[in-house]
Amino acid sequence: MQNRKRLPLLLTALMLVFCIALTGCAGRRSVTAEDFSAACETAGFEVTDASESFDASVILTALTVTDESVSAGLFVFASADSARSNYAQMLSGVKTGASGEKFVDSSEYNRFYFSDESATTLLYRNGATLLFATGSDTEKLDALIDALGV
């Protein structure tokens, strides 16, 4: 009899643990060209479509932002492998080993973030999309990153 009373409690506890475990498996946000443009404009940046400057068989979309204190871009590659290799190449140029660097790496998703009093850098890849933002205006960059939701 006592086991029958414990069974619903045990099942409820197991379901709760299962639900909590699955929250970490949620899909990452994929940033679109429209998302990037809207977030940049909200943060006070002017977006330039640089897609025609690249080989259309490699990069499908290229949007950039440049001002005196910030550089950002969104690139949609023809394949996730191209985005992954470009992410790795960009990461090797910004990674310093400083404390405070934050990494998340998986086969479909990568994120590197570092910020201190003098600069902020974000590299973000989801599938075939690669996003970067770097510069000395940490307040504007943080606003952009928040608006992008990455």
C-alpha cells in the first residue's frame, strides 16, 4: 500500500528532473538578415549590404556595419562547413586566452564572447550563419548583442 502512495510522487519527481534536463537542449537562435538589420538600426548603426562583394556560391548574404568604434557583420554561407571554418579562422584571430573569455562549441552552434573595459567581441555561428561584432564602444555593442538575442 505504501508503495502505491510513493509511485505518483516518484513519477512527478522524475518528470520534473526530465523537464529541467531538456531545457538545456533547446535550439539556439538563428539570426536572419532581417533580425540583424533591425537590431543594428535599433542600436544606432547603419547596415550595408555587401553581398555582391563575395562569391555567391560561397556567401549568400553579407551585411556589415562599420563606424569609428564598432565593426559587425552577418554572413550566411552556402554550407555550414564553410561557416564553421570561417568561425574557426576568425576565432584564432581574436582569442587571447584572457580570463573572462566565454566559449560554447557544438557541431551546429559556436559562440565566443569577451568584454572588458576597453573592448567587446562576439563571434556567433549557428548552422550556415556567422555573426561577428567587435569594438571599443562596449555599451553600443552590448545593446546590439541584446537586441539580437544571442
